Amino acid sequence: MTALRALLRHGRAVVALGVLATACAAVPPAADPASDAPEGPHAAAPGYKAPPTYAEALRGWRSAEDVNAWIGARFEYDMARAMRLSETQRSRGGRLPIHAPDAFYESPRGVCVDLARFGVETLRAIDPAAKPAYLMIEFAPVSVAGNTLRRHWVAAYERDGKHYFFADSKRPGHIAGPYASTQAFIDDYARYRGREIVAHRERATYERQERRAARRQERPAAP
């Protein structure tokens, strides 16, 4: 009987260790708070076949899921571009154009705002009823290689009264949702990123509002 009890205890211990190992394997790795890049290296999705051109993709795609599948299979993060688009470089007069969706489709390498623009503008073309919009997230600033990084961009849309978020350079190919509100997503995202979010805004454009206002002021008055 003593031997049987010892065997049973050993069996329970083996099962418990197995459950613990499985649980540990299921826990996603902690996000690097200093980077908007994906946590792991990019790997091409096996078997995924993208339309040969952006125009054909627009004709064939119907939903955010279609756009998201392409993002997960094709997007590559460009760290050098992230440094050039940092607040530090912008304050020195270094401005770069954000990749247009058709150009990005041909060469899908960029940063968060490039990817968000692709997600928003593509979804507006194929499913405007989803109310695609930009979500600008302002983190507490961090410095990487002497460059201040603060803002992060993702694409937002709605379906059946719920809120969804995708085209996120941190986790390309992932759709977050459904959420009851944008604030619910922000609370969840701050925990995932391990960074304090000090502000967020849903916007119709990625362009800075002051630049748009300046361009309006520069236009000559109508005769």
C-alpha cells in the first residue's frame, strides 16, 4: 500500500509538471518596451499567395481579415527608418514621406505609420462601412540610439458595434478585438507593451494637424 501511494504521488507530480510546462509554453514572450518592431524575426507564411498587384488586391479583398493576412505574410520592420522618423530627427528638419499603399504593397518594408496607412486606406477602399480610422498612441517617451520615440500608430475599425485594431507593426497579422471601446483596448495594450500610454486619439489622417492648417493658410485666396 505504501508503495502504491508513493507511485500515485509520483504520477500526480509528473502530471503537474506537464501541466506547468504546457502553461509556461503558452505564455507569450514579454514585449520589448523600447521597440515597435515585432518580437520575433519575420517568416514568410507558407502557402500564402498574394495578388500580383495592389489593384488586383483591391478587387479581390473584401474585409480587414484579407488585409491582415497579407500583412502577416509580407510586412517587414525597418529599424533604420524608425530612427529617421523619430521625434529627434523630425525636430532637426528631417521629414520623410509616409509610404503610399500601392508603393508599400510592392515593397512592404516600413514602420508603424506606414503599416497603419496601408491598413486604413486599403480598408477604406474595400469596406468603408467598417469606418476605418487611425489610432495614434502616445507613450511615455523612450530614447533609442539617441532618438526619442513616443508615438505609435495602428488601424482601427468597427463591426457590429465593437471595436477592432490591426496593422500594428508590433504584432503584424494580429487583429485585436472585439473591444467594447477604444479605451478598453488602450488599457489592454499598455499592459501588453509594458509602457505607459499618456494619450491616444482616433484620427482621420496620419498627417499632423498643424501642417494641414499651415497648408490651408498658404493657399492664395480665391479671386
